[in-house]
Amino acid sequence: RLSEEVIQMILDEGFEISAMELFNLDTPTAEECLEVYRGVLPEFQSIVEELTQGPCIVMEIRQEEVVEAFRKLCGPHDPEIAKALRPNTIRARYGLS
């Protein structure tokens, strides 16, 4: 499964997963999670809709400089740019749009 591949990639990069949960987001909760992007990202509503289409896996991860390190592992926002510039990132390998 794709989720297992992504989780393994996170572990292979030296992150510790200290908590993980699978659940479905409803629209109000998804909007609350993304509130800082409302009015900033034109695709805000489509992101909310995507997050509510099926189950989500939420993880608490640990590592030194975790935010910077995880952003680096995720790669550029655009999967096509990620494939060209950072081919070993999550978005390069699995990103669609």
C-alpha cells in the first residue's frame, strides 16, 4: 500500500513516529486545520474537499530540527518541480498535483 511506502520512507530518513492515528476528517475540522491558508491559497476549498474524501493518517514525528528536516523530505509543493529538483522526496515519488 502507498501509505506503508510513505511511512517506511519517513522511518528510513531517521524520523521516529511516536504516535499515529487513522481517521476521517469532516469539513469543519479540515477547514480548521487549514485555517491559516484561507484566503491565501486559491485552492483552499479543493484541498479541504480532498482531505475529507477518505481516511487520513496523522503522525507525530520526532527528529532533530524536525520541521526543517520533514519539509526537506516532503520536497517542493509542485510534484513536477520535486521530480526535477528533488527526486527522492515524498512529493516527487508520490505527488499527483
